[in-house]
Amino acid sequence: MKRYDSGIMATALIPWDEDFNFMRKTFLRQVEHLNYNGIKHIYLFGTAGEGYGINNSQFSEIVKCFSDSAASLDFEPMVGLIDLSVPRMVEKLEYAYSLGIREFQFSLPSWGPLNDTEVDDFFKSLLGQYPDCRFLNYNLGRTKRFLEPRELFRLAEKYPNFCAVKYTRGLPDDFTKIASSGTELQFFVTEQNFMELSQVTECGLLMSVGNINLQMAHEFVKLCMEGKHDKAKTLLETMLRIRTELKNTIDFNAIDSAYDKLYTKYNIPEFPLRLLPPYQYASDKAFGRFRNAVDSILFENPFD
């Protein structure tokens, strides 16, 4: 049995006003939109959620708002701990813990690639101290040390509270290893990889372009989990067309959140596109082109 549910996991992005103050009401509308449309696993402060850029006061303010919303709605909150410093990761965790949060997302410290001994010491420093929490590893190349499947399986055997992985690489050989391992780790992958991995093992959807239409995302997951991948392929093709328009909208080398905020703004028009400095973000004019392109795609491929 997996240590974490399958299904859909989504990020809550951070809206900033012109002075880079947190926009509480807009944030809550986004969280409510996700939750009212059946999303039960929502997390803060991945790359798209600008977890790399917030200061301590912003972290505290936003986590408190997030925790309060989880208490009034029906979802399990998860807080990201991106940082170069393990002591600061622990400080963030302990603050969220004090608010009742017990699910955390972490990446390896990325100032330099960790060697094998350092990976073990890092897991011990973080996961080893909080056995009553559940942890998800955000495994990505930006950390300079991508954890291979065999390493993840070994660490899961050592730490029962290591429950899930956001897996950002889509190699067929990886999927074969995951499927044949018998691991209790749950793997969350984005739409195209979900189509592939769900054919060989249970997995979860790390929602990306599915944010455009949450009911379409639910139907896509349902069809894949039922083994109806031929039908799911039609929905995937629609989502991939939208993703192509997304890539065409931004003509500069952008960080993840510049793209993801376009998805959010499509459903919540007042959601601002701006990112914390120094990162460049899309213009409202560019968003208008994206919105029109998505409207056209969805008109040609309606989903009820």
C-alpha cells in the first residue's frame, strides 16, 4: 500500500500587489477555487509558488492564511521548505507545525550537489526529527543532485514518514523501475508522464496545464486510473495544445511561476502575474493573447 493517496495535487500560487504585498483575498479565492472543484491536496511554496524567494515574514503571514483556510475548507495543507540552509528549513517547519500542519515538501539544498553521505545526513536532520509528519521530496535538477529511483526507494525504507515524490523526469526506464519496485512511495508526475506511468503503476497527478479546467483534469485522471488511456489521450492532446500556446506566450527564459500564473489568471481574472524580483513575468497583453488562444482551443474541443 502506498503511503500517500493518489489523485491530484495542486499548488497555490502567491498574488502580489504593486508593492509586493501579499494579496490575501485573491489568494483565498484561488484556494477556494481549487477546493470547491475537488482538489484535496494543495501545497505552498514550490518553485511555481515562489518558495525560493519569500522572506520570513512573508512565509509566516502566508502559511497562517493557508492554515486558516484549510481549517475552514476540506483539504490537506502541505508547506514547502525550499532553502539553502537546513536550520532555516527547520525553522519554517516548526512554525507551520505550531499551526497544526503535518505535511511538508522539501528539496535538497542546492548551493552545491550533495554527495551520498550528505544526502543521508540531510534526510536524518529533517525527516528523522519529525516522525509524526509526512514528507514529499520535490526531486528536480535545480538541486544539482537528482535522486535516482533506487536512492529514493532506499531512503523510503529508512524513513517511514517519507511518503511521496514530485518526480520531474520522464524517462521510460524510470517508470519501469518505479513500477517493478514495490515501493510504498507515491509518485506525482505531470500530465504527459501521468499518462505513461499510470499504465504500469498507481501514481498521482502533479497538476500543471490541467489547472486550465479542473473538471477536465479530474476526468483525465479518472480515465487513466480506469485504464481507458485511449479516451484519456484526447484530453491530453487538448492540454498539450494549451501548453504549446503557453510556451509561445512567453518569449524569454522564464521561471516556472511565470507560466503557472497564466493558468491561474485564466480562471481568476484579477490574479496578478507579477513575481518577486528579480524574476521576469508575462505582461497582461501577453496574457490576453494566451486567453484568446485557450478559448479557441476549448471551443474546438469542448469539455462538459
